[in-house]
Amino acid sequence: QVQLVESGGGLVQAGGSLRLSCAASGRALSSYSMGWFRQAPGKEREFVAVISWRGSVTYYTDSVKGRFTISRDNAKNTMYLQMNSLKPEDTAVYYCGAHRNPFTLSPTPTLPDFGSWGQGTQVTVSS
């Protein structure tokens, strides 16, 4: 089973940028499609973005389209989330997850689609 560790979160002003990283160990990241989810206080964990195992297919939730970019470097066993034009409503704990199925990818994946999760990294956007 793959182990995942997120990093790169922090405090940023509205309009600023952050880049999150998700480092994998235990198994090759290239074995998995990967995704980012986030959970704000008092809310359920929600889908943010997902990327196929080769990086050729990506999907985003509507609220981050045009602002966030998901990418991966399989040689470095790392996935990224570049977040630009951040808004206070982006404040949440961000989690990366490894998709259970490397061959199919839904544009709107759900939590049960993912079998491994990192511990999360806090992103706080001040107004």
C-alpha cells in the first residue's frame, strides 16, 4: 500500500499562491491515478482535482477551474497542486489520495474511489 505525505500548506493573503506537494512511498506513484480533496471546518471532505496515472487526463471541481493546476512527476514520486488567485473560501485542510482503479477515472470522483490518504496540510487564505 502506498503511503502519502502532503506539504506546502500555509497562510496566504487572498489573491496569493501556494503549491502543495504529495510525496509517495512504499509503491510507485505511477501505479495510481491521484487526487486532491479538501475539508473546511464543519464541512465534508470535497473533491478538488484528479489526475490520471500518466498525467494526460485531469478534472477539476468548478470552483477551482482556471485557478488550480494538478500535475505529477512520476520520476520523483510526487504530485502537485498549484493554487493561484486564492480566495478565503479555499481555506481548508487539503488531502491527497491514491485512486483504487488505475484504468478508469471519473470527472467527479468520490471518497470511496480512493484507498490511501495522506494526513493533510492546512491552507488558510486571509481576506
